Amino acid sequence: MAIKDLSLAARRTIDGFMAGINKSKVKGPGLEFSQYRSYQPGDDLRWLDWKRYARSDRYYIRESEIETSISIRLLVDASSSMAHRDGAFAKLDYARLLAASLGWLAHMQGDSFGLYVFQEGDVFSLPSRKDPQHLARFFYQLENIRPGGRMGEPTQYKHIFTGDQKRELLVFFTDMYERDGEISGLLEVLAALRHEIIVFHLMGKNELEMDYKGYHRVQDLETREQIPFNDLLAPAAYKERLQAWLAGVRMQLLDKQIAYSMVRMDQSPGDALRDFLKQRQKTIG
């Protein structure tokens, strides 16, 4: 996917979702007038409306809605398992498009945003900014992600997310496949730092429905271990164990106050983002 195509796809995907996403409900001396309210002892006298007092002989405070900006970090799991393909998309392609769309949204909202890519036991960092050139750098780095290796130990990433102790919105795109708890450990570290976290859990339709027609064996993309397809569980038992695993992942994250969204790759990215933005509106509302 070329950079110009990724940019265009992001703009099209996010179109229609812009209105009021970051509108703060905090009342105060902002720029956009919202309403009057009666003066209360202790209110700042600078916000008294003297013209209204002259007309009514009563004291009123002008209130406005303050537009807030947030810092968003977009985290992408680019380990080898994200090369799993279902139809036209690999998981990393889907994650790339979702991240690009949210980056475009953040840019249009005036929010700072950054990109953090986990692969080969290390992390690539594009720190959060909101200058005009940052969006082009962001798209360039997204377009050049290639899956490889596994995620490293979670403790080696902690310093990246401490910073000035300001709470941020972290959006993580992953398939949650791990061997030694490396993804769960990372999310636990981030949750302990009191960041707001949303996880997009990407799953292929072929994984969810055991639809591997035409294949004789399946392969673990990270260990390269191969299993003959006929040796897999019967479809009913496979789906039962899969649903139990998905339920466990969901409960594990919700217990840590991490928002969770399982996304099927046969679902349009627009629908996935609509769910996310509704969730975000409720959070800031």
C-alpha cells in the first residue's frame, strides 16, 4: 500500500466521524460561548457579564465549552503472527489502515499523536507531535512496517511510556498471540501507569470459523512449527476452545480497566472505528 493510497484510505475511512469527538464537557472561560448561569460566591469575577447585569440587575457568569486536546499513542504489534492473511488483508495491513485513520483523525482534531511498532524484540518509536510534517512522517513509517520476530519483555518498554507522567490515550492493534505473556505483561505495565488503553484485537474470519479449505497443514508464524491440518481439533471443539480463549482475553483486559474490542477482519475498518469512536465519546462524555 503506497503512502498516498494509505493517506487517501485513512481520509475516506474517517470521513463522517469528525464532529465532536474531543469536545470537552468541562465548563469554563473558553472561546466558544455555551450558556449563562447564576453567580455563586467564589466564582471568578472576571467572567461576570456586566451588560446582562445592567439589563436584569442580577449577576450572571458566562460559561463556554473548552476544547481540549489529547495525546494519542498508536501501538502496533508487528510480530510475525501479524502476517496472518485472510482474504485480501494480512492482520498487519488491517492494523496499518486503522492506525492511519486514527492518526488522520488526531491530526484533524489538533491532537498530538505518535507511532510505536513492536517487532524483533524491540520497539520503533515516532514520538507524539502535531506539527504539519508529522503526519507525512507517520504515514511513511506505517507504510514501511514489516512483520517479524516476537515482542520483547514488557519491562524494556516501560521508560518509553512514563515521560512527564501525563495520562495519554494508548490504542494497541494486536492479535494477542503470545508465548510467554509478553503482550499481557506490556498491557499490565501500561495500565499501572494509569494511561487510558484501548485494544483492537484483530482476528481473521478463517481463524474464527476454522475455514482453512485447501490447506494441508497450518504453521505458527513465530515459531515456524507446522501442524498437519487433519491433526487439529474437530471444528466444534476448536470453536469451543477458541471462544473460551477470547472470553478469557476480554475479561483479563477489562479487569485491568482496559477497553477491549475484538475486530473481525471481514468487518469493514469503518465499522470497527465507529465502535471505537462511540466508545471514546462515552469515555470523554
